[in-house]
Amino acid sequence: MWELLTKATRFLPAETAHRMAVAMLKHNFGPRPIAPNFSANLRVRIAGMEFDNPLGLAAGFDKNAACFNGAMSLGFGHVEVGTITPLPQLGNPKPRVFRLLEDQAVINRYGFNSLGMEQAAKNLKATAGQRLGVLGVNVGANKASVNPIDSYRQAVKGLAQFADYITLNVSSPNTPGLRDLQTQQHLDNLLVAGLNGLKDAGFEKKPIFLKIAPDLNHNDLAIIVESCVDAGVRGIIATNTTLARPDFLTSIHAGQAGGLSGTPLFSAATGILADVAKLSQNRLALIGAGGVAEAWQVYAKILVGADLVQLYTGLALEGPKMPGRILSQFAAMMDADGVATVDKIKGQICDPIAAVQHSQALFRGI
Ligand SMILES: Cc1cc2nc3c(=O)[nH]c(=O)nc-3n(C[C@H](O)[C@H](O)[C@H](O)COP(=O)(O)O)c2cc1C
């Protein structure tokens, strides 16, 4: 039934299908993963938080913290809500989301459509105490902000009390100038602003993560890693969507403006993650995102150094049974590899090509 429903929604514009999915999960309508039948222990501990499993829903699906418990019921160990901006804003004109079915990809230029932090805080308050997993709150600046760096401080201050962790999103390609905050010139000030937001709210011990773009070079990454370590940022999420358009895309929507996500992003995002892992030498928690649609891709990202892995586009294209399917296949891969806990996989194969080969071989064997 869920496969049919997902296929039927393809006849709707992508944004309408997205709204419907949020409404369904808000009412807790979705498949429940079957009880696990494997010996592997999927629990992960990072930055003082305990996750039931390494798989999370990436930011951008539950932009206003309206349905994260429903999303967690699909099997995710954590959900990252947002991006939430301090003030409400409409985002870019529609249409602004496009499915590239032939390429198993999406291009979006939502541009931080957000009901704002006050509405998000209301939603989060109403569900405090009923959380089914770890909750991340991803924040960003309003497009019209005259002081974007201070917008991050305000959003962190307003939302920290509801979050298990906070993410500073400086990697969306759809807000002009936002990605410049990843550069040396602005980064230290941005990180200090985020940490000051935590202090202002009285939650300085809460972990804060930085989410980065896949379109960065090795030198940019080295600066980002050292700035994060020096400032006391606890982790990096690699990566957001890409501005690149690989030559092999075949969909008619490939030329749309915005950020590309899904399968065509997997290699670049995993390469960036591997580079960040080498540079950080276990000084930061790492969350891999970008192009995950199969369990071997989760395994490969953890092999190169991720503690956790997030996905979004795969869920939008395959439907709500995906997290349960991926997690049981992932656990079967762990059994086949003879590893009992996820931390025994982390960082075992630093080279992304070798990590993919190992993961694909394991996956074929399960
Ligand atoms: C429609 C759409 C909207 C997104 N919105 C956000 C957002 O608001 N904030 C953010 O940090 N990332 C956003 N992302 C990026 C995802 O969180 C994720 O980093 C990226 O899509 C790569 O993962 P995927 O290939 O599994 O989708 C969005 C992605 C999509 C497809």
C-alpha cells in the first residue's frame, strides 16, 4: 500500500506531495518497522547523546517542527527539524522543488520557507516529553536580515531549550550570501554567535553542529575543521545539497536553479565527509548526508568516518518504508561483517572508493 501511495503522489507537484507527507506524519500515519531480527547493536553515543540507531532524517522535511515524532516512528533514530529562521518568511516563488526521477534526485530552491522560531517553539513545546528519538534543531538567517550572524544567535537562543542538539546551517545554496559564512572571514564570528545563543539561553552545554556544503575544497575544509575544534563546536554535518550539475544527469529538470540532492550527490558528499574525517582526527562528531538510498551507502559513510547518517531525498522518492528497510539491511551487513556495534565500523576504511567496494560486497552477500 505504501509503495502505491508513494507512486500516486508522483502525479502531484513535488511541494504538494511534501505537504501531504508532513500532514500524514503529523497524525502519525505511516508504516511501522517490523521488530528487528538481528544480533547487531545499532545504538550510537556522540556528544553526550544516545541514539537508537545511526539513521536520521535530514533537515528540510519537517521545516517547522510539525511532525518529527511521526517521522521517528518510521524508524529514524533522530530527526533534524528546520531550517528555522528567527522571523517567518515565505521563501522563493513556486514552483521551487523538482523531482529528477531518472536520476533519483531532487533540485530544490525553497529558500528557507519558515513559519519562524516563535511558531516552531510552540510546536516543540507542545510535544516536549513525548519525544521518540533525538531531536536536532537546524537554524538559519532570514533573507532580509541586516545582521545574518546575529540572526543565528537569536534563533539558537529562542530554540535551544527544545533541542537535543543545534545545527548552524550555513550551506543552503538558496539564500544569497549564506554560504559565504563558511569562509574564514566570517566563520569564527558565526560560531561564536551560535555558542553565545546557547549561553544567552542558559544551555551552554548543549552540542552545536555546523552543516557544510559539498562544494568546498580541501583548504576550505581544513579551515572549517580547525575553527570548529577551536570554538568548541561538537560536530560537522557533511553535506547539504550541491550547486554542481554532473554531466550524467538526464532529467529535463536538471537545469533548474537550486540545490541538487539524491543519488548524484553521493560520491561528492562522501568524499567531503572522508576528507573532514581525516582532518578532524576524531576531534569532532561527524554526520554524513548526501545521496543515501541503500544500506551499503550508510555503511560506506560510517566506514569513512561518520558516527551518524542522514537522508531525505531517498525517503521522498521511495516512501515511508525506507528507514525500516535500510536499518534491517544495515544490521544484516554488520552481522555479515562480524561487527557487533556501530563504533567498530566507524573510520575503518578511510578511502571512500575502498569503503564503497567493501560495503557493496557485504550488501550483495546478505
Ligand atoms: C526539498 C529539500 C529541502 C531541503 N531543505 C533543507 C533545509 O531547510 N535545511 C538544511 O540544512 N538542509 C536542507 N536540505 C538538504 C538535506 O538536509 C540534505 O543535506 C541533502 O538533501 C542531502 O541529502 P539527501 O541526498 O539524502 O537528500 C533540503 C533538501 C531537500 C531535498
